Amino acid sequence: FIKMKAPDFRIDWRQVRNAVNKKTRIILINSPHNPTGTVLLEDDMKQLAQVVKDTDIVIVSDEVYEHIVFNHRHESVLHYPELAARSYVVFSFGKTYHVTGWKLGYVLAPDELMREFRKVHQFEVFCVNRPIQMALADYMQYKDEYLQLGDFYKRKRDLFNGYLKDSRFSLKPSDGTYFQLLGYHTITDERDTELAIRWTKEAGVASIPISVFYPDNSDYKMLRFCFAKEDDTLRKAGELLCRI
């Protein structure tokens, strides 16, 4: 694991280069990133290309929040031919069309990689709900439904953050996804896992502690909040959080 550290949660490419050796088979990346809301930039993709140059390393690129990016272009590995030629790229209909419970997505890869992918896929999944596949295929023709997602969620993000301007939390606006991290360093030194439970019960607002995403349970005193909610729900959440 290459740790992304607070407050910026950027990839340390020197650490990546030091970690790669002749046994390295796959590098897994995720952008826009859950839980931090950071996105990979053009320089990150160039750094990745340098790391895998002259190797047989395969990339698995998790891009399920591809349309939920603010202030940047989504830097897919598909924009870089040298990366696309060695990548599995994972996308989600659930994230794009608000149907996460349907568990439908798709994967793009070069022919030789997809042949290997199918060997696993037929035993892991075999098939999915065909009527829903057909419905989504039709719905994809309405391009505005996904091309406007960035602006739609940016407004939600700004609305939620605006309600927090008088709170005691610290925040850096999310660059992507529908998640916002709030730092509580000036409020308490409790572990994030314990605090998330306490504030759910006492303040009435649920969050996710980000330490649970780390193998070593790194605690940066931050909680992840979801702003994919109705405007009135965001207002009420802001009011409750400002009382803390």
C-alpha cells in the first residue's frame, strides 16, 4: 500500500517507484478517489507512465466517479495511449445513474487482457440482470443525464460547505466524488471511529471515519460526509453540525 496522507492526500510517486520491483504485477489506482475526494492530475498520469515504462506491469484503474469531477478534467488512463494499452478501466452505472444497488458496471481493456478477464468473470459473476442492462443502454442515449453530473454535484458540494462556514470544522473542498472530508482537530482528539458513532447518536448526523480505509487505521481526525442528498437534508445537516 502507498499511503495518501492528510491534508492533501496526493500520491507520493517517489514512494511508488521505490515500492515497485521485479515481482510487481499490478498497480491499482482510483480517481476520483473515495474516500478523500481527490483527483489525479495530468502530472500524476505522466508519473505513472514513467513508473511502468519498460515493464509488464498491468494497471487497474477504478474510475467509477468519472463524471463527478470539479474544476479539473477527469484524467482517465484512456487519455494516455501508453497507459491504456496495459490497463483494465473500471466504470459504474450505479454511481453515474444513481442506482448503486443495481450493482452494474463495465470494464474496458485491450483484447489480450480482456481474454484473461473473462476467464475470471464467468465464474465470479457469469451474468447480470438483462432487462436492466437494456434499460440502461437506452438511457445512455440521454447524454445530458451524465454530462451535467459535475455541475450538479458541485452545486451540492458548495451548498453543503456553505452551511458549514460558521462551524468549527476545517475543510478543503472536494475535487471529485460526492464526498466531503471534514477535519475536527480543533473540536476533540477522539478516534474517528468512536466519534462517528457518538455524533450519529448525539448530533443526529452520520459519517464515515476514514481510518477504516487504511490497513494501519491511520487517524487523521477527519470524517467523510456524503452530499448526494436533497438540499433540505444538507441544510439540516449543516445546522446540526454547526451546533457541535
